[in-house]
Amino acid sequence: MVLISGPEQFLADRAARTIRETLRSADPSIEIHDVDASGYTAGELFTIASPSLFAEPRLIRVTGVEKSSDAFIDDAKRYLEQPADDTTLVLRHAGGQRGKALLDAVRGAPGHALGAVEVPCAELKKDAERIGFAQAEFRRLGAQIPAAAVRALVAAYGSGLGELAGAIEQLVSDRGTRLSEDDVVRATEGRVEAGAFKMADAATAGNAGEALLLLRQALLAGTDPIPLLAALNMKVRAMARVFGAQGAGGQFAKRFGMAPWQVERAQRETRGWREADLARAIDLAAETEWLLKGGSRDPEYALERYVLFVARRGRG
């Protein structure tokens, strides 16, 4: 018995696929049955799990347990008391309170000697979590890549784990198992996120000319100004968070909710800033967002002004 819990659908799909492939490799004759818990009717689970003429092993995959019918909850609890032989039951619960009593029962079920197995699929929201996921993917594929290149790849593929995992597999397939930052740059050229973070990096590093060039290239290519602003705002907020903090990044990581490398990078980027100017940058960020969302007839100029303010560290 396996419970796949949590909202991250990519990880859940991968876990379900791994279970299916493992069982099929052990016995190609395995029967696979899919059940939707939200539309379940009483007795369906027992009908599927009942012994067949040739006693083939079974895999029963139940989706939508977080929306299950009362009939499924009742039948599943009864099934836990006497699971069918040679049957693997996989329950997919994406989160929420519906079916909690069933989940509690599954987690305490004696199913077999090792009990039920739970595969947690939590949403990876923080940069550090997504970077950790990417590093694990490269290790799984036997690839070596610098930490900076991993961070750049995560920044470029920020819309979902599936897209990020696919990009990693493609990168290893195309470039081999010894990768560099240049490999990532070539692979992410043209992506909005990659261009936005390059521009933001140049601005916070004090390279005004490069930042403006990258900004204008992105705008001429048709990039919406909002993602460009968001990339710069993220870095400015990180700088404001760590301003005045002295010491190694590891000391402040938990306090600021950032990875140690993020703290150290933000600390470097605050050099040359005065506190009042950084505070003004935060105010200007909000003002620029308003201007980009209809408060100005020339939003591109507003964004250029903000980029220059950051690149010049509030001076000039």
C-alpha cells in the first residue's frame, strides 16, 4: 500500500510511474486498474481486488482521494482491515482535509510487515528547495555541474518542476555529463526568465551600461516589462533583508529565509549602498510597478529609470 501525498503533481506523477514500472518489471502480467475516488461507487474497490482466474498481481491506482466520495472512504477503510493478496493499492491525495480520517488509517495500517509506504510530494516554493531538486536530478543522471550553473538554470526555468526536470535531461543529453556555466547560458538563451535575471545581475553588480543594454534587448524582443521588474525586485528585496548583517551566510540563512549563498551574494551586492538609498530603491520598486500597470504612458522609461537607480546604487 502506497500513499502519494502533497500538492506537487510532477513528483506525484513520477512516483506513480516508478511504482508501475517496478511492478511491471517484476511481473509483466500485472493488471493495472485506475479509480477516480471522486466518482467512486460502493463496492468498486472490492470488485477490482477480487481474485481472478489466473491470479495475476494487481496495481490499483486511486486518484482524487482529496475529493473522495463517502462510499470510497468507507470501502477503503474496510479494505485496510484485510488487504487483497498480490495487490498494490496506490492512493493519490493532493492535500486538504477531505479524507483525513482515511489518511490517518492508512498511515497506521499494518498492510504488511513494513506497513504502508508514504511518498510525500510537497510543493517546492523556495529557491533553495528548487536548487536542491535540480542538483539531485543532475546526480541521478550522473552529471557534474557548478553550483552557479545550477542556480542559473533554476532561474531560467521557474514555471514548474516538470519543465525544469525536462530541461536538465535535455541538457545532459545534448551536452554530456560534465557541464559548465556556458552550457547553461547557451541552453537558456532567449528565455524571458534568463534574460531578466541577467539584467538584474548586471544592475545589482553596478554595471549600468550592461544592465540597460540587456533591458533594451529584452524589451525590443517583446518581453513584457513585469517579469523584468520582478527579477530586479527580488534581488533588491534580498539586499534590503541582509543590509548591515556581518558574518558568513550560514549564520543568517534561517533568519532571512534564504540559502547561505543567497545571503552572501546579497551581502556583496549591498556594498557601496547607503541605507537611505536602499530604502528609496524599495519605494521606487513599488512606484515603478504602479507605473508599469497603467500609471504611466511610458512604462519602459519608468523601468529604465529604476534599473539605472539600482545600477548606480542610488547615486547620480
